[in-house]
Amino acid sequence: MDISRRRYGGRTELKSPSSDVGFHANRVIERCRQLARITDVAGETTRTFLSPAARQCMETVKSWMEAAGLVVYIDAVGNLRGLYEATQTGAPRLMIGSHLDTVPNAGAFDGVLGVMLGLALIEMLDGKRLPYAIELVGFSEEEGVRFGTPFIGSRALVGRIDDQLLSTTDAEGTSVHQAIANFGISAELSSAALDEQAKAYLEFHIEQGPVLESEGLALGIVEAIVGQTRGEMRFVGSANHAGTTPMHLRHDALAAAAQWIGEVERYALETKGLVATVGRLGVLPGAGNVIAGEVTASLDVRHANDAIRTSSVYHLAAEAERIAHGRGLSAEWRILMEQRAVAMDAHLTKMAEAAVIDAEAAPFRMMSGAGHDAMVIAERLPSAMIFLRSPGGLSHHPDEAVRQEDVACALAAGLAFLRKFDTTAVMN
Ligand SMILES: [Zn+2]
């Protein structure tokens, strides 16, 4: 590739005005804002899997992709897929993507930004063909809102849609299988699988957290998506009268839970990279004048290292038992969900890091505390992720934002990544 550059205003820019990163950054943001107005619920941004708004969003993005020279189709689970051909047909393929669905009352940038950045990178090539093809994907489902199961879009690409998932129903009793048929899709599920020419996957996404902002940085290079354990701790004591039961004769399940929650926070603060959260309490009988007899407390534990996560969960469960026994109560631990950590590809991540340096940004490496499509695609393809700073650390909220200069920086890094992308290296 011979995309020539000049340094301008401390940032990498291309010579042709149509390839100016500032212009394209503005357009990326305008497009995200435009798509945010396509919604199933008036007055907010809500687009769930295969909803009417999802269709309208797909049609809008499809028209932009076609104008940029991509050959576009909607696959068997409603993913929007566009191929920007290489200089030769049958060339290796770089996948770039993120998701087009949203949580209820979402912001404008979660997911959509990654798709619009991929599109802008192709537009900045100005019709020039590369030795490899680029496949741009807008995943139809990542958030898990409609069916309570996330990643339906990316799971189809790695062949992980099974009968159990297809028969899962939404609040109206419509199954995934029926929703796909209702949308007018009749393609075989297997046809959504990754093309054998696909060699690597790159995803841009807002951080959805406060780390980059607190570091004063535009971009972050994701090393791994953390693993997580979700479960429930149940403390059982005895309910009794709040007035007639002396303090030393109580078996207060809520007091035990409170002591444990303090221990969860203390332990996570002391364990590097660990986040542990008790976000929900169920208190029985739940009256102001009755000592709590039973408390269920949720626990969400995440770490990039599975062994540290597992031993932390073990420790916190043991602490609950210790606290419970000391108070004459019992504690029971139940695991509801476990997800292993997923590392991004070392080679591709190095390439992303070099690209970020080329864009004159600091090469800051970080973990992703949230799941992303890259986590699923990484099962089959070397994958890399670049985060953009989230102003205020805010996401899944209508005020979710992104800075124009960070989008410009991401575009400069993306162009550098395209220049560096070495298909032979990822094929080996
Ligand atoms: Zn997202």
C-alpha cells in the first residue's frame, strides 16, 4: 500500500481532502447520531434483534456501504455484511465489525461506532483496492435484550447457533427461529459461517468505562476480555421481633450479608485487576420491624486471569461461611454463570499497538471488563480490539458520547492498521 501521509496539526492525515480524518470523524459521529434516531420506542434509542427499527437501520447502513463500493447482503441471522474486494478475487480477508443492536434507551455509540469507523476506513481508501479484501460486519444481535441471550450475531459466524438457542422465546413467545423467518430470512444458518478467506478480525468500540478518561488517553488496546463468574450467596439466620430480641441473641442475615459485602469490596481493592460487585439483595421478610431471616446477595466477579478469578470466588465464598458461622447462621453459594477470559491475538494486538503509535496516540494496553463480539469471533480468528475513550465513563445511557478528536485518532490508527495488515503473518 502506498497511502501517502503528511503530518498536520500533530495528527496523521491523508493528502486527499476526501480522506481527511477530521472530515470523516465528523461524518462517523453524524451517522451514529442519525442511526440513534432509528428506534422501536419513540423518544429514545432502542433497537433490538430483528425489530422494525433494526430493519430500517440495516437499510440505511446498507445504502452507505453500497455507495462505498461494498457488495452487501443480510446473512442468515440478520447480520449486515459487506465485502470490499481486494485487487484480486479470492484474496485473504480482514473482518472489521461491531454490533448494530442496542440496549433499551441506549446511547448513540455503543456498537454502531465500530461499524461506522470500519465504513469510514473503507471510504478513506477512495476506491483503492488492497492486496486483501475487507469484510465489514454490522452484527444484528450482541446485547441479548430480546431473547436474553447475547451474541446471536457473532455466534452464527463461528457456527455456535444450536437448537436450544433457536427455540428460545422472547416476551411475546416468538422463538429465535420464528423471528428470523418473520424477518423474511430463509438462508441456511450454516451460510452465515465465516468465509474461509477470513483471516483476522478488528473491532473498534467505546470503552464504556472511566479508565481511558482517567488516564487522559484517546485510545486503548485491549489485551483480553475478562472472564466472569456470577452467582448468588444465600445467608440463612432467623427472623424475629426487632423490639423484643436482644442484640446478642440475634441471627441477623442482613447484618451478616453487610459484613460480607464489606469484605468483598476490601478483597477486590487489594487484588490487582479484580472487580467484584454485589448489586442486588433480596431480604426476607423485608419489614422494618423484623430482623432479616434470609438474604440472597448477587455476586459478580471478573478478572483477566481465570485462575485468579476462580480462587477469588472460592475465597469470597469461604469468607461468607466464616462470617455466617461466627453469627450462628448458614451461608450457601450457588454459581449461575461462568465465562472464561478471552485473550486477543498477540500478533494482531501488537499490530494494533503499532498503528496506535503511528496515529501519535499513547499505546495503552487494558482489559475489557465487558463482553464484545470480538470475544466470540476470537474462537475462530485472530482478533484485536481498540477502545475509544468514553466521556464521563458513561455507556448504556442516552448521554453516551465520544470525542471528535478521539474518533479522528481512531481513524488514523485504523488506516495505519490497514497499511500494516500483513496477511501472510496471520495465515501462518
Ligand atoms: Zn457494545
